Amino acid sequence: HRDLHSFPTRRSSDLTMHAGILALSALDLIVLEFRPTLKDYLSVVLLDVLYAVVIIPIDILSGWNYGYLGDKVPDALTAISLLGPWPQRIFAILAVVIVLQGLLLVPWLLAYRGTGTALGRRGKPPDA
């Protein structure tokens, strides 16, 4: 039988995956000079809603709670349980996600102020 503490463990795999996501994000921002715009944000909001539309029926049919969008009630008090009963909780979850994603865009919008790039042009904003 396999030793539960041997490498690679589930935790080390998860940490490696998340580190990879952060590294690729940094590469996109620094090397490829990606600059998020309001148009990108609106695309992400649309994808959030489409994700929910696809996942909710899967959760209902399977009894799962993928993305915390299913009708499962947590055994302990969690942030998700504070968002109300299902299915109203779905709208609260989407609202929280959309607001947090919007907050991630704020620094970029402040950097773009007066440059005309916030609505969709790519590349670095012009030097002020």
C-alpha cells in the first residue's frame, strides 16, 4: 500500500497547480503586457453566468455541490451558508463573485484614467 505522506500528495499537487496559475498570470501581465479592460470584465461576468447555467443542472441531477451552486446545506456554518437558502443563494454567490472581480479591475481603471484605454484597447496605457 502507498504511504499517504509520500510525494506527490494531493496537497502538493494543488499547490503546484495554483503556483502555475499565478506564474502564468504574472507572465501574461509582465511579459505579454496584457491589460484588463472594462470589456474584459463584462466578458468575465457573462462567463460567470454561463458557468452557473451549465453547472446548476449538473448539480441538481447528480446531487453534487460543484461551485457551491447545488442545494446542499453545509454541516457547519460557512460563508456560503450565510448567503441564504438555495436557490436564492445562487444570486448572492454570483453577486459576490461579480463584485470581487470588479474590485480587481479598479486599479487598472485608475491607471487608465484619462488615457481612453479602459473600454477595450490593448497594450500598456500611454505614459502620462
